[in-house]
Amino acid sequence: MAKQDLKDTKLQEHVDAIEKHKALLEKLHLDSNTHLDEINGSITKLTLTLEEYLKVIGIP
């Protein structure tokens, strides 16, 4: 996989994680029965995808 393709893939993974997290927060706002462990898992996913993307673009 070319470096640009890897960058694009990692960026898209992070954007997808952001969109999923946003949807969870909106669900929590409308329905407080959303489980906080689900929110925590989403935050973890955001962190991991951001770390992977930053490594690919050269930011340690």
C-alpha cells in the first residue's frame, strides 16, 4: 500500500470513529439510557484511530 493510500485509509478510519462517536453523544443527549461504557469504548476508538493517523503522517 502506498504511503498516501495509508494516510487516506487512516484518516477515513478516524473520521468514521468521529461520526460514530457524535451519533452516540446525540443518542445520549436524547436518551439518557445510553450506556456509558459504550461512550467510553467510542472515546477509546477515537484515541486509537487518531494515534494511528498521526503516526502515519509523521507526528509522534
